[in-house]
Amino acid sequence: MLIWKRKLADGSRDECYSYRFRFGGRTIVRKTPFTNRAEAAARARADLLARERGLEAEAERLFRRRQDLTIGDLLNEYLDAGCPDRAKRARSDATFKIEERNIDTLWRWWAGLAVSQVTNIDQDKYHTWRLTTITRGQGDRTTELELNTLRNALAWAVRSQSIEASPFTERYRFRDPATIRHSSSTMPRSGDELHQTAARLLATSSTEVYGWQMLLQALTGLRDGECALLLASPKVIDQDDPPPGHYTDTTLYITRLKHGINPRVRLDDPDRPWIMPLLRQIGRWHALRHPRSPYLLPGPRGGQLPSSQLSKLLPEGRTGHGLRAYYCTVRLNQTNGATWQVAVELGQRSGDALVREVYGQTPDAWQGVKTNKTWLPNTPGLLPAWETWQAPSNIIAL
């Protein structure tokens, strides 16, 4: 069996490996999509094994199909499957709509390209085309998000055995690193700001739900999408895997996004004794306002809460993900910089490396010094926002 890179007409070597072997009195030659020799060798052995088992016709058919596939075919397969995540689970309604919208844009440039001809440099070509053709989005960041959707589609194609490997071996970035804003720069600046903003949202029926969302995210570190998945009255069928929203005296069960770990929030932590009262107040509000919605924090018409709406209602320069940074900052202060502990509480699969990179260690000035970033208001006598909400006498269930 020979594994080699073919010489091209200009004298250079092909980027991908090919293989050749003898079987049944004839020579089999195939080009692989792999730039790694070990992967190409594994593909060659699988091809030979299929033929030895009498699956020659199936091997030929599958090979021809893979050679003929276009990126458009793979985008269609991904969309038809419901844009599943890495664990083959359905994405939330909001995330699915984002993936669907990105596919609409991707289709215009990628659809007709044969998978076997796509290379890393096509990402740059797409970026150039997008900047001059598409007006939606701001260009660099939007391109990165759309290419992430394309990589998701390619990963699904590998998982479903439509292709053997993604043609992308590198992930390109188009934003200037100096312009990337971390969530720590978009969090509330103090406990007063946190509660005053939440109280403003709670004071209006059309924004009440976002006030609760803001407080819950600040006290637990949950992402927008993780809050949206919480159920109001979840039925526990599997004791080993309770549904999101079920809670006991010690634990709130959640669904982690981005393949996070630790699907629990501790409710008996003496440093954060206010999560349970907040959940009970949210439950009371839900029973009065949205008794028919299955979601603890319902969106319009009782459906799932839009994941991006909170950021639009916050003061300029503040975001929903900044509340996760607020949680992290307060916890780092409480734990004297125990990034590993905060990483576990946030469900970070990558461990404390990301916490250190994005949020940093606890500043020395915080050691033993009172910080203005707290779970409660800084101003003495100012009520926590969850205590400012009062059920109107003429409440109407939405």
C-alpha cells in the first residue's frame, strides 16, 4: 500500500494525500481529503477492509457520493436534521433561528463548491465577498459567526458519515484582537447599578421577565440561553438527570450550553443565600402572570425567552453576558481568586484557564477590602430589586 502526495502540473505537491493498493487483480487509486498522513493511511486501510469483506460496491458508491457532494448538500443535511449540536441534541429555538439565518447567507457563496475542492483559503475568499456584498451585520464578527455555522454543518456531516473529514484544518479570525470586547467590560459597576437596573425592568409589565432574568444571571452566572431553558414546574422522570428548573433545598438543576459541565447551581451556599428567595419570588410572579407557560421565564406569548433581548434593554455598554462576568468577579473576590472553583460553578469545560484569561485573578486591593460589586445594593436601606416587585391588585395572567 502506498500513501503519497501527488505531484501537480506546476511541480508542487498536492496538499492532500492519495493512496494506492492492489485488490482483485487491479490497482485502486484514491485521493483523500486528509493532509495528515496517519489519517490518510487509516482511510486506505478502511477501504481495503471493506473490499475484503465483500463490500466493494458499497465502498465505491460511498466514495463517488463523497466526491460529488457540494457544501450546499451538507448545509441542507444539517438544516434538515434540525441543526443538532455536538451531542446530537436539538438546539434551542433562538439558536436554531440564528443557524438558519446564517445558512441563508452561506448558501449564496458556498452552495456550488465541491467539498473535495474546498480549502482553508476559501474562508478568506468568503470574507472578502461578504464585506462587499452583504449588508447585514458588521462584517468581521458576523463572518466569524457564519463560518462557525459552516463548521457545525461540516462536523455534522462527518458525524453522519457524509464526509470523512472537514476540509477546514484551521480556524480563521478576522477581527482585530484589540477591538474584541470581553464581557468583564460590560458588567454592572456596582451592586447599586445591578439592583437599580433590575428594579426599573421589574416596574413595567412588558419588561418584568428581563428584570428577573438579570437578577438570576447575576446571582448564578447562567448564560441567557440557560435561563431560557428553565421550566416552571418540571416533572422529574429520571432522578439521575432532573429537568432544568427543578430545585431542592440544596440544588437548582440546569442545562449547560456550549457543552458545559456541572449542570447544577448550589442553593445552600452561605455566600449567596439570596438565590432561593429569588427563585420563590420568580415562582410567585410566574403563577400570577404566566400560569399556562411551561417556562419559568417566559418570552412573548409564553414561549421561550429570546436570548438576545435582555442586552437591548440594559443601559448602553452593558450586556446580558456581562452579568456572568459580574458573578465571576464577585465570586473571585469571595474566594480570594480561586479560579478553579469559579470555573466549576460556571460549568467551564476548559477549566480555570478561561476564567484567568477573561476575568483575571482577584486584584490585591480586594484582599480584605470591601468591593462595590456585591449581590446586594451598596447603599444602606436600598431594597434588593426582587423585593421591590409587588403583585398589582388587578393582575392579568399573560
